Amino acid sequence: MKHWIIKTSLAVVVVGLLVLAGSCNPFNPLAAAGFGDLKIYWVARDTLNKASLDGSGIQTIFTDPDSGAEYRGIALDKTNDKIYWSATDPTTQKIYRSALDGSENMTILTGLQAQSLELDVAGEKLYFSTNTEIYRCNLDGSNLENLLAAGGSIWDIDLDLSNNRIYWADAGTIYRSAITSTLNPSSVVVTGNTVQAIELDVKGNKLYWFDAITNTFVQADLNGIGQTNVYSSVDATSLEVDTHSGMLYWGEENGMAAVRVNTATIAGSTPNTIIDYSGGGHAWGIVLDLWP
């Protein structure tokens, strides 16, 4: 009987921790118990940076040796503890990879201005977009494939690996396609404005985007139906969604005076600035490291 009570109590504790992990922000009980940590990574001008999710403990973990480098895309490989990011300025044009502390950094691809990065870690593929094209390659940069060569002004991409789809924002239209060697785009949302960032919540069947003309975050189903304005009067360069706690994170475009990252609940809380420091450009790309 005592063994049964102990096992039951442990099960209740574990379930309770998991429930809290899915509902609390920025506190993560699993992290507090030593099983993981909450981090945000971002690129700004020529630096790769990280901090705790509340904005404390800011660290620059890599600074580009090339003068004038301008970083844009960023993607996290939690399975292998690697981070990828890109430089898009005309002289650099590289995709980098490093350990999560910035060590073991290397260039895996050169010669393309990669704006947005996404990973299929299980499939060992990196997807990225330039202004007009979408590519994929192996995680080491080899076996480069051009999947779409007829884009107009591609701002961002995201992957729905559960349904073998890729989404991308091209000017005022969000497209999607089955992931094949040649993408076959079909329009999901036509805004008529500039869609500057997109983010998928596949489990929740939601698509989020930032409309750079109306300065609004918009939510809809993955098929584009049921559009709802989430926030207005915002100015974003990048967008991430924490589906566990129902939070939006975005880098703010405020000229080149300061790096600023904000957060707010999808349900509509007042936005809170968690990162704000001068002299670093602005956060063109952000990625969240939330769960162990």
C-alpha cells in the first residue's frame, strides 16, 4: 500500500509540473527542477545573442569578423544543440552554424542572401529563402536544391512538417505548398499589404503573421479562414509563438538605435518589453528555446 501511495504521489507531482510547464511564462518548473532552461536567441546587426526568457543575462555569443555583416535569419536545432544564422549583406552572404554557446562556429554555405531559416532536424534538412527563391540543403550545407525560383519578394518561411507543407510570405500573399523538389504554391491569405513575418502553430491549427502596412498581428486557421486581429500599433521585424503558454514574441523595428524584443499573450495582454539596449541595430530574427 505504501509503495502504491508513493507512486501515485510521484505521478501527481509529475503531471502537475507538466501542466505548469504548459501554462506559466516565463517560469518553467521543469527548468527550476534542473531539467531545462528558458532562452531566447536573436541576431542583431553583426551579432548572435542570447538571454533568459525574461530578458536577463544578455550575452553576445558571436560577433562576425567581417566588417559590415548584417544578420537576418536564425533557427535552433535543440536535438543536436546547434544554432544556425545567416548574414545577408552583399559582401558576407553566409549561413553559419555553432554550438548554443557560440563555440564551434563554422560557415556551412556561402553566396546566397538567406533571409529566413527553418530546420527539419529529423529529415536532416535546412530550408531557407532569399528575396526571390526558396532552397533546402543538408544540415552541413551540402546538396543544395532550389525549390522555388519564381518568388517576388519573400520575407519569411515556416514549416508544417506534420502535413509535409511549407508556408511563405511573398509581398502581400501567404502561400503554401507540399514539400517537394519543386514547390507548387497555392495562396492561403491575400492581404494586399506587406507580410513581413509568419509563424505556425500546427497543433493549434493556427497561422500568425505581421502586416507591415497596418502594423497588426493577425491570426487565422492554417487554411487562412477566420482572420482575427491580435494586436495593432506594433512594429515588428520578427515573430515567434510560444504555444505552451500562449505568448507572442517579436523583435521591434525602431530604426537602428536599439535592439528591442517584446512579448504579450495571444489573448490580448499589454505588451511587455523584455530586451532593450542601444547600439545594436534591431532584432531581425529571434528563436525560442523553451523546453528540455
